[in-house]
Amino acid sequence: MEVTRKNFQSVLPEVEKAIAESDFLSVDTEFSGLHASSSYYISPLDTPEERYQKLRKGSCDFLVFQVGLCTFCFNKENNKYEARPFNFYVFPRPYSRAAPDCRFMCQSSSIDFLASQNFDFNKVFKEGIPYLTSTQESQLKDSLEEKHKQYNLFSSPAFVTPDSGAEAVTTKGPINIPEEHKDFIEGICKTVQEFLDKEGEETLSLPPCNGFVRKLIYQTVKQRFQSGIHLAAKTDEKKQRFIVVTRIKSEDDMKIKEQEKQAAELAEVEGAVGFSKVIRMITHSEKLVVGHNMFMDVIHLLHRFCSPLPENYLEFKALTTCIFPKLLDTKLMANTTPCKEFLPNTVLGDLLKHISCSPFEKPEIVFPENFPQYKLDDSNLHEAAYDAFITGMCFIGMSNFLGNKKDPPVSNVSPDDSVVKPFTNKLFLMRVPEIPYLDLAADDVLPNREHIFHVTFPKEWKAPDLYQLFSPFGNVNIQWLDDTSAFVSLYKKEQSSSGVHHPSPSQYQHIITGKRDVTMLSSDKKVSIIPHQTKRCPSSLTKSISTYNNGQERCYKVKFRQNLMH
Amino acid sequence: MEVTRKNFQSVLPEVEKAIAESDFLSVDTEFSGLHASSSYYISPLDTPEERYQKLRKGSCDFLVFQVGLCTFCFNKENNKYEARPFNFYVFPRPYSRAAPDCRFMCQSSSIDFLASQNFDFNKVFKEGIPYLTSTQESQLKDSLEEKHKQYNLFSSPAFVTPDSGAEAVTTKGPINIPEEHKDFIEGICKTVQEFLDKEGEETLSLPPCNGFVRKLIYQTVKQRFQSGIHLAAKTDEKKQRFIVVTRIKSEDDMKIKEQEKQAAELAEVEGAVGFSKVIRMITHSEKLVVGHNMFMDVIHLLHRFCSPLPENYLEFKALTTCIFPKLLDTKLMANTTPCKEFLPNTVLGDLLKHISCSPFEKPEIVFPENFPQYKLDDSNLHEAAYDAFITGMCFIGMSNFLGNKKDPPVSNVSPDDSVVKPFTNKLFLMRVPEIPYLDLAADDVLPNREHIFHVTFPKEWKAPDLYQLFSPFGNVNIQWLDDTSAFVSLYKKEQSSSGVHHPSPSQYQHIITGKRDVTMLSSDKKVSIIPHQTKRCPSSLTKSISTYNNGQERCYKVKFRQNLMH
């Protein structure tokens, strides 16, 4: 079901009901970009913490355009799952001129990708559901309350600068009316006088004009007509601002008008919370939330709809568990034995095809009447709700497959089943062969990486130079990072262990100075070798041992990093 | 005329002809945002250089979505102007995986504004014309030539990583095929063998697969089949990448295929220059280019289609004059006597209404058949081509008005007329009452601002505190910057001049320590007063004189800044 600003309020109760009745939920998001710059590209040697920091710094400025939510409910009577997919278009439209005016980033290739999938950008920007994080919501409510308190204290709205735009200068006193505006302002005063003299109309709309002129009108008209009128700025459909003058019969009338206005302003903030309410419903339900390769989705869902992402990695884990008490990543399930053995490829679209045939069993799905009756023909692939839906399908397929292997076999596995448990609260780490997941509920499992070294070298070096450099330690695997750096892993891991073969700093120096023909290196070209520690963190201690040979032709640095947290 | 990627190539000659035949051109742009953050908001006391730096740092990450270009040609026979408006949708779509993948910013309020004007975002993102700056173009051509040279030297395309995506790791040697991919790669080799055995088809398209698998295919297939085949990666309409195998009959055949491929790659870059060609045509024509409040437009046109903006302000002036040898800002014309006297408002839409009636005379316009026959009813306002068109109208209206005042009067003023000259190569400075323009062709005219002071103070201070602080110098005007800073101008300018009344640092100390009841100030709340120099630049010398009274309750700093460039 497509949900935009137009039908959001009316659909919200249905969303709440679907979540409450479900056995589990699945989610997916579409966003405006992936990586702010190449420094945030993922690496196969990222630790979970490093990956988190890369996503936090390099991906959070992108916007979520679409959130897919699909609820699944198993019907024992007909052995079918009922799926209710919701496709939310979301956009942080400033609901008023006091609202946050979000700046966000887009990546051309991502936009182009969405365009090629026939994504409707007009729907996002014109009909996207607004949202606020909890932090933004309380700030806005606080500042409104403060403004209302001020008003009630001083009852002088003229200088509250009711519509100071972004560029408006804070006004703390009356402005002198510039010569060129005097005629216009006088004309306005005359119009207001005529409106007051002639009983009948309740309100008078003044012509649209710019912020400065509106300020002049506020100031002058308030001064001339005192308590006889009430002024408020409004926006027409063309985004032009204009002032509405309302006749005030008595002081009480004025108060009522102002109270109405204040109530409306609070309601406006309430409405602006928008899509974030759906996330709050999910949190409240404590239902299992399933996603496919969902690390980035989780990052965006938290950052946009809940709270700015914490710098501290452990706080991130705590925040995630607080918002989504039970998460499951189907990409992790698919990449773990025994499912893995039967899945040559775990890209979402392909995964669906694999779980639709033996040894898996395609789950039977029904959709309620007012929901899209998805066909599994890829035509909706990359629509968030469809992707969420097939993620749920894959979850059912794989957990039933695991259930069948139990003794005795379980045919319709519940999300609480013991075969599902090992996968909960773990986020798949894409392209990190050694560390399959980030563990939200426990310390991360980190492999020994003492046999991996970060090497920097002159641009002219090719693989044979590196092979030669490491030749005393047998064969190596080279992971190129760029033209002047690479991770080099020893095939024989024990070479680097703390046993007899562990290379000491002096051994490295020996390798370099003893083995390399270094006449090609000028003095400004350095070779450095740093053991790749499993936990490379800012608090790591760096011990540097530098050897400068006599003569300008040779210059090396060998750095060893010991980890304080190790 | 609407121009997108679909018709750009065919319309380009028509654009060139329209420019060549015109008397002058007008331009307008629509962009994705205005200011990256509040630190770049414009201030009424900005110098032209400061304004430039604010726009350069705070606006250049936004994208141009639409460029309007309107050519005007006066027909002496019927006394009418022929206007040809072109509305270009532009988007830096990466034309290939080697092309720059631009990250750009959007501002929610700007997007929302465009949405309210019914702007078609889908057209931008799906059909926008690509573009490259000259810098990008030469980089891409150089790297292609280098790649081709490498290929021709080694004839070994397998390791040239023909489609290394953004995240791909530089590959300098063969990769070991992981266990899980061995079956798939073997299958591919079998398919290729069958294709080679069976004469007939010229090419074979392999199934889409990810970058890593494609790399494995390249490597294995090239090794097995050597010179018998040629491989190239292509992208299908769903953005999926796949490899096309072409049968090679002889070494010459192979060379021809490769030459065709290389020529196609160069043509691709040529095509990617796209919209930038239009700007080059404008430059080449040396025609007068008219815009309304065009500083931001100029910034974006240079930055996106020509060259990154120089840090140095004088270089910016030089670059602008190089790209647009003759510029004219109608907002400056409208804000200058004598036009100014008859124009209560110079916002574009209103300006058009003003110049359509006495004492101005509305120019008569005709549109060629295949162009939109614009009605002047505001319905197209904020479409770039329409805005460019009415900007041109306003220019004609105002210059004819000025021509009429000449002795003898000139009725159809040419863009080279002496009444137009004073306005050329000057950019209007929005909201800077004292400095009407930035002068591209000469040193900027900067007013004396010795009577203006930048004051910082505790948050609790209100206007009366500042009035009291400056009371020895008579009345002041306060320009609030935020809660703790303001510009304060003395009404009596001579008070601050170098004459007898010039306040010395000690006088300021006297003002502050002598006049203020400072018990409200705690030790960490400082008051500082800095004369506002007309040229505040990084090289300015700051002299600080600090006085700490005994007792923790009082602490002030009075800073005087002298300008080295003064």
C-alpha cells in the first residue's frame, strides 16, 4: 500500500493494527546515496566498529526517500502467511518557517540507479511524509512553549518576529521605515482602516510581500490599531507569504484567537513527527524486525527517525537494541551453513528464486484486498515495500528449511524458535569474509589478524616487489588498497604468531634492508609495514622504529602498533 | 523549448544558431539549495569579496537543476523582438562507471519551493543533460588515452579491470577463484566454448553478475580462449552489468574491435561534455548576457560547467570575465536612478508588471513557431526559461526607458548603447544598501565603514544596553547578528572619522568601564568591540588590548583591527 503525506493520517491506524497482529515485520529503505567520498568505501578488513564509523561519517548525510514495511501473520487454519506491505514515501519538508530546514546529500550514481528503476522522485519531494527525530520534536515543542509563555507575559506579538525567515536578522526593536516603502505601508494602513470601519468581513488578507515589508506592516499596523486587530502570517499555494488581519471585538476575543493559534502551532509540530510515529510503533511492539543486508538501513532508520547516531560504538549498539529489540539479517542467515550450501548467490532478488525451489519450500502468501497483489517477477524489485516483502519471504523460507532439519522437524517455524535465535541481533558485515556479523547483543567476535600487514610503498611498486619483500615468510596474499598501499596476508599464519617465527621489528628491518634492491627509491619514498591489528582504534599505541641509512637514497620506516584494548 | 537528454544533440545546432543571430542573451538557473548552513547567510555589511567567499563555500555544493537561456533579436522591419527561450534540464549523470560520480547537496526548503512550483524532478533525474567542466573533460580524456596506450603496449585487457566500480579494489594480478564460484565460472567457460564451436552468432551476452564475478570471468575466459574472443562489459536498462563475448577471426579483427571500442569510449566522453557546450557557445559568441540578481547564477554556471571556483577573489573576477565577457544584472539597473524612482519593487515577477506600464513601454515580442508562446500571466514563473525570458523583457524595457531620456531620444536601444554601458560587468549585491554591486572589470567601490562596529556581548543584553554603551557617541543603529553579537553604526559618522572625535582604544575602555553597570557580568562573559573595516580579510592584523579589572566580576576585551590592505 502506497503511503504519502496525502493518506498518512488515515492509514496510520491500519499500520498500527498490522504491526500489532503480526508475527514479525520486515523493512527496507531506499536512499539518496551510499558513500560521501572514497574515504568511506568499505574494506574487507574493516572491523565492525570501523564499519560503523565509516557508515556514520560517510552515509548519514544521505536521505531516506522510501521506507518499506511488511507485516507477516501466519494463519494456522490455511497454513498461509498474510502479508501487508506498506510503501512509505518520506521527505523532511519544513512544515513551517520555524521548522528544521534539512540539508542532505545525493550521489549521482544512486539517483541515476533509482531513476533507472523508474523511481518517482516527484512523489518523494511533493508528497513525502514529514518526520522529526525525538530530539528535534522536543526542541521544537520547548521553543514553542517558550514563545507562547513570552507572548502570554507580554502580549506583544509585534516584535516576536512571527515569520523571521532563515536570512532574517534577529529583530529586537522597531525598524525605521525606508523611504521607498512609506507609500506602500500607508496604503496598507488605509486598507486596514477601511476594513475596520466597514462591518461584515471577519478577516482581511493583505497582498503577498517579502519578509522585510511584512515586518514593517506588523510593526506599523500593530502600533496604529493596537488591540482592535489580530495579525497572522500565512503562505499561499505558490509559497508567497501574506498577512491576514482579523477583527478583534474584545480583549477576550483576542485571547481566544491567540489560544487557537497556539494550539494550532502545537498540533503542527505533532503532525510533523509524521513517519517517526511508525518507527515508534515498531519499537513499542517489540516484534522481530527482519531486513536483508540491513546495516545501512538500520543506520538510516535510527539517524533520520529516532536520534543522531552516537559517536561511541557501544552507545550505537545500545541505541539500536533500544529502538529495535529484535533484529534479524537474512543476508547473514543465507551466508551461514547450512543455508549457505544451497545458495550460490545471496543478492535479494536471486535469493528469492533460490528459496522458491528445493531444498527450500516457497511460503504461501496472501495479501488482504486493499494491498498490492505482488507478483514475484522482479518487476517491483527495488521498491522498498516489495523488497521488504521478499525479505520476509526469504526469512520464512530459510527458517522453515532450518526447522525441517530439527529432530523432530518443525514445519512452520515461529520467530522465537531455537533455529532463529542464533541469528537475532546480528548485522551482516558486507564483504568481510572473516567477520560475518556485528553483534548487537555481545562483544564482537574478532579474528586474529597478526598475519596481516598494512604496507605502504612507492607508486612504481608492483606485486612482485611485495612478494619479494615478504619472501622470507613464504607466500602472501595481496589486498590492494590503492597505488601506494595494500594489506599483505601471510599464507602461513603461524609465521606471525607469538611463537618462534614471529617477526620482530629488527627482522622486518632485515627483510627490507637485506632483501630489497632499493636504488629505485628516492629519499622521499618510504616503505612502511604495520601489523593489522584486529582492533585498530584511536586509542591504539603506535611505536615507531625508524632507520635511516646513510646516504639519501635509502629511507624506511617500520611501524608496529600495539593495541591498548588488546 | 524544453531540452533534455533526449533531444539535446538534435537541438544543439538550433541553440548555436539562436545565439549567433541574437542581439543579446538572458539566463536564469534553478538550483537545489541556497546556503549550506547559517554561517553562510548573507549580511547587509558583506563586502563583495566576503559575499563571494560565502557563496563559494556555502552554495557550490548545491546542484543546478535547470538552466534557462533566451536569445533576443530585434527586427527593425516590424519593430519587434524575436525571443527564443530554451529550458535545459541538466543532471551530472555518470555516463559510465569511470565517470565522475558527483555528490551534491539539497536544501529541503528549496526542494519544497520547487515542488510547490510544480517542478518536474523526474525530468531532471531521468532526462537531465549531462555535463563536465573543462577540467573534468581533460582529466577523463587523458586517463582514457593512458588506458588505450597501456592496452596497445601490452594487449592484455584482462587485467586492465575494465569495470572497476567505486568499491572495487585495484587489481594488479590474478585473483584466486573462491570455491563457491568455481561451478559458475566453469559453466561460463562451457557456454563460451559452445558459442565458439557453433558458427553463426557474432556475439554472446553472458548473464548479469556482480563486479567480482565479472572479474573472475574476464580472467578465466581470457586465459582459456586467448585471442579467439573479445570481451566487453555492458549495462542493461535495469543497471545490471553483463559481459558480451565477440568472436575474433584474426589478430587484425581483434585490433579493429579494440579500435572501435576505444573510439566509442572517446566519443562517450565527448557526449558527456553535454550542456557545457552551450556555455562554451555563449563564451565564444561574446554576446551580452543578462540576468536578474544573477550573482548566484554566475557562481553556479561557472562552477558546474566551466571550472572549480578559484579561492582567490581576483581570479574569480578574471574567470568570470573570461567566460562571460559582457554581463548585465537587471536587478542593478532596476535599483539605480532613474529606473529606481519608478519601481517600488524589483522582484522579477513584479518588475515585469512595472515595466509593462508608463513611464516604461512594454516591448513587443514574437516567438518562432516551435517555441513556447509564453503568456505574461505568472503561470510559468520560476521556470528557468520563462524567468530568463522576462529578464530579457525587463532589460529591453529599462534600456529603452533610459534611451528615451537621451537627447535626442533613442527608441530601440542596442546592448552597446552608452546608456547600457554603466551597468555592464557589475553584479548586484543583494541586501547590501551601501555597496550596490560587485565590479568585475575594476576595483570594487567600498564605502567608509569606520563608524560601524562589531560588538559581542553577553546573551542577556538587549538594545538599551547597547544604546547605553555607545551613548557618548550619540544615537546608533543596531544590526543584530545573533543573541550575542551585532553591528552597531553611529548615526553621526564623523564621530568615528580620523578627526578629533575618533575614539581611541582607551576611549572605548572608558565607555565600557565608565558607563556600564557591569555587576551582571561574570568573568567568562566578555564584551568586545571591533571597528568594521571595509576590507576584512584573513590577512588583517588584529591588535588586542585587554584590561582585566581586579575582582572576578569584571572582564572585558577591546579589540581593534587594522587592515593591512587598507
